[in-house]
Amino acid sequence: MTVTIRPADKRDILAVAELIEEIERFYGSTEIQPLEERRSQVEEALFGSPPLASALLVEDEAGDLVGLAAYSFLWPAAGASHSLFLKELYVRDTLRRQGIGAQLMNELRDLAAARPGCSRVEWMTDHDNPDARAFYRSLGFTEFEGKIVYRIDTNTA
């Protein structure tokens, strides 16, 4: 299948909001926000002032949104440099194992390399996600054991 990978723009807000529901269900969530709330959050995150994140989108031949890579630039990384942090990589299950995820990872690497001062691309996956871990290993990436992730929900602190 031929796909197009491109940066998100404002005309994609609704389609990204719909894809986020699919991503949430993929991860097992049963409590899905109403579409209008998701749409508003996508608009603020990707196109607010300043934007909180960026996204590469994957379109199939029919122009339907079938994947995304959501990322942000973080500072500092090594020394005074910054990094591209991949928050979410998702390809619709019917299109997996066709090289689309690898294309997205290559695009992200190219974005980071083209940005002056960006020293690395970083991301995480769950320990109990063997498919994701195998995917990243298949691309030649090794797991970095040097960090422990902490998380606190802002509405419970």
C-alpha cells in the first residue's frame, strides 16, 4: 500500500481526534472522552500559541488518516542541546508490518537531524508491550536501561 506521510495541519483536527479514540481503545481504555473534547484538545496541542506538540500523519491512498507520530522537542538534552521526544507512534492494525512505522521513524530521525542543536531522538514503550519492543529492535534500536519513569496525575495530587 502506498501512503503519504506529512505534517499535521488544521484541516486534520477532526480526523486526529477520531484517531485518538482508536489509539485509546488499542491501549485498552474504555472511558473515551467525547469527540468535541478531543477535537478541542487536538487543536490546542497542535495549533495553540505556542503549540504543545507536533505530529506527522499517515494518509492511505483514499486520503484517510491511518497513523501518526506525535512528538515534541525537549530541552535540555546532552549539554545545552535538545532532543526530539516521540510520545506516540501508531499505525492502524490493518496496515501494520508493511513498513509504515519504519517510515515514520526515519522521518522523525530526519526531522531531528535537520534541526540545529537537536542531538537525539528519544521515546519509551511499556515493558509489557512485546510487539513494540520487537519492532524497535527490528529497526536496530537497543533498549536504554538508564532511566526510570515516574508519573503523577495532576488531578490527584
